[in-house]
Amino acid sequence: MLLNHFLENSAEKFPDKVALVFQKERLTYQEINNSANRLASGLKELGVERGERVAIFLENSVESVISIFGILKADAVFVVVNSTTKKDKLIYILNNCQVKALITSTDKWELIKEVLQKTPWVKFIALAGKLKSEERVLDDKKVFNFKELVNSYPDNPPVNRNIDIDLASIIYTSGTTGNPKGVMLSHLNMVSAANSITQYLENTSDDIILNVLPLSFDYGLYQILMGFKIGGRVILEKSFLYPYVIIDLMLKEKVTGFPGVPTIFAILLQLEDLKKQNFDSLRYITNTAAALPVSFIKKIRETFPKARLYSMYGLTECKRVSYLPPEELDRKPTSIGKGMPNEEVYIVNENGERVGPGEVGELVVRGSNVMLGYWELPEETTKVLKIGSLPWERVLYTGDLFKMDEEGFLYFVGRKDDIIKCRGEKVSPKEIENALYNLEGVLETAVVGVPDDILGQAIKAFVVLKEGVNLSEKDILRYCSKNLEDFMVPKFVELVETLPKTESGKIKKVGLK
């Protein structure tokens, strides 16, 4: 099975059913499938070949959903880029995976004009929104209006040549060197993950899923994929910016499934009179990114008494690793559960040997959901994909330290490397440090993760200023907000006179907190 079959099968089975709700738009499976077919034909005619990459640089929208499936139907590979990504990082991503086409919006046009001067691989651009006449051509690159492009082709489904081991998507995640790494996921990887998750969530075509998470975050992306797989309905929002609007939407649309992260639940649980609302339609709530504080678990269950709460753990390289069955919450509140269906997880010591209950070691994941590797990073790939117990398989070494109890339940201990896990995103301290060094007046800096009940880890930057420079913590935070993606902006900045060093003069982060 291919990932685009999720949409195609549901369009055949439920053609007139509303599949996607976004603001005032309500689109049926047939409408989305037809639009995706037309986009696929357009991409092919414009020269997108099998296996070539097409980037989606949009906020959550109807166009972003159509683009994902249109790209898949064209036998191409979709790359969803966070809509808050800044210029230099966007240029790196587009060049790194040699993106052939870029789908974005007119409100990003000024940024895109700068980016396209340094991205020779991009041959054409499709812009969602009203397109001005002067935006039709940019140097040697063709510029199209997204709607006009889609409406220029017939509804006929294009012929698929892909098979399930072919690449479906590249999702970029932070790397230790400061540059993001492209996680390569095949159709098989993504279909397998979706099958396993919908199995333990017991999803059916009656489910109505409310997604406020960005589609560039795999947790948000899979709400679309899984919703379309089961023939359900997805209520898509741009963000969780207005909580009361989300609550009203949840009640109005009779939402049955709500995926969240601790930051969202922290805001929700502060809303007045939430317990007085009738959330009887809400069947389940899921949490990942960071573990929910035990106090949150109790409050969520009191506020949404009919909903089953799933505590989960995952990483981009395999999508999902484990889940804690809701009936185990009282007995194992600090556990992230056991491996999901059709997957094996175990813990190994530094020699790669499996360890017993209670021993701390690195978590290893074995299954068809494990990525193909990192795009054009063979050395980085071999560090995490290693030969398993069987000679033909490669298993994923997660870089996370865990222990397992006598019953096989997993407990997170910490990370082996200095990557910070904040709001469910992997954040490279090096990338933030590089940005800070570009700020005039910064002499030295060190970025670390500090424990945070809501974020998992919060980002803290220690900064040494050059002599005579007068910058405040607020000045530095404003700079970070302008130059880094939202989830990479430090929560704390501390100005210090010096940073600890090793004998060789390298900044020593151990002990910084």
C-alpha cells in the first residue's frame, strides 16, 4: 500500500463525506482527491519526476493538505517545512534535498524572492493566495497561482509507479552539527506507523479529529494521514493561539479525538468553567513531545471524564515508539508504556547487549516504521541505524536512555547527546549558538536544556558579551525571535562574565543550569 491510497480508498468508499474542515471550508473526500489528482498532473507536466522532492512551505491550510497528496500521487517526495523557518535554514533545506518545486503562499513572497536567488534546484513555484502580475516570473523560475495550477488539469488519477519501499517524505530534524538532518521515510514506514497507531487508538470512520499542531511536526502531519486512512474527519486549525475558539470548535464539531502536547494542556487546564462544558463526544486524548506531569493527568481526566488519555513517546526517525494504555495510568503514571503494535523495543548497554529490568541503557526500536536513514548523511545514518540480532535488519538506536520494569513498561531517563527535546521538537544547541554568534556584541555563548514540567526541556542560553557592549536579556530574546523558529527561541537568557572551559579551552557545558 502507498500513503496516497489512504485518501484514494476513503474517496472511493465515502466520496460525499466531509473529510476536512478548515475555517469556513468543508471539503469532501472526492473533492480533495480530485484536487490532488489535478495537482499531480500539473506537477508531472511541469517536469517533476519520480522520486524528486517538492517542498511545502505553508501554514496549516487546505492547500497544504492537497499538496501532500498531490505530490505523493505524482510519485514525488513531499517535504513539509515549518512556516516560521527563517531564510538561511530554508535555503539550506531546499538545497540539501535538491527541491524541484516549492509550494508556498503570497504572504511569504518577499522572503521567497531572496531565497530563490540561492536555490538553483528550484525550477518553479506555486503560490497560494492572490497573485500579482509582477509575480508571474522570477529570473529563470516559473511562478504559478496554486488554485489556477490545480484547476488547469483534469480529475483523472495519474498512474502510480511507486512501490511501498519508495521514498514518500523527508522530515527535517535538528542535528548535532547545527544543520538539520533530513529523515527519509518510505511509504512503508509511514503506512506501517499509521496502521499501528490507529490500531491502538481504535480509530474508526466515525472519528472526528481536531488538529491544532503544525503539519511540519510529524505528530500534526499524522493526524491528517490517519484521519484519511480511517475515513474519518479532520478539523484543521492553524494553531492553538485562541484556546476558547478551539474549545467552541471541539463542542460544535463533536470532536472525538484531540492530540495535544503539555504546553497545550497547561493552557487548557487554566481556562475558567471548562469542567462545566459537555465533552461527551470526546473519545480519546493523546499526548506526546514531553511526558505529562502527574498533576496534569489527574486534571485532564477530571475535565474530560469520558475521554481515554494516551501517554505516548516517539521520535521522527520512527514516528511512534510506545504508548501507555489508558487503563494503566493510575498504576504507571510516569511510564511511557510499551512498544506499539508491529514493533519491538528493547534496551542495550554500551556493548549493544540487552539489559535486564531496572538497568539504564539506550532504547532500540525494531520495526517497519524505522526510517530509511538521513538524506545524504551516511555517517550520521550508520550511527543510529545498526545491524540488529538478525543479519539482514537495521534497528534504530534512539539516543535516549531508558529503563524497563519487570512488566516491560518503559521509563525515560535522559538523552545521550546534547540535543534538547523541547515541545516535541529536537533542538540543536549548536544551531542556536551559531545564531547568537551572529549577534553583534556576543563574545561567547553556550546553550543547554534545563528540566521543565511542561516543555520536557526548556532552552537556556548563557551569554558572555564583549567588553563595553550593552545588551540586555530582552534584547537577546528579541533577536532570537527574529532569527530562529518559534520552538528554538530560548525560554531563558543569562548574561555571565565567563563560561567554564576545559583544559583545551573548549566551553564546558556540564554543570551549567
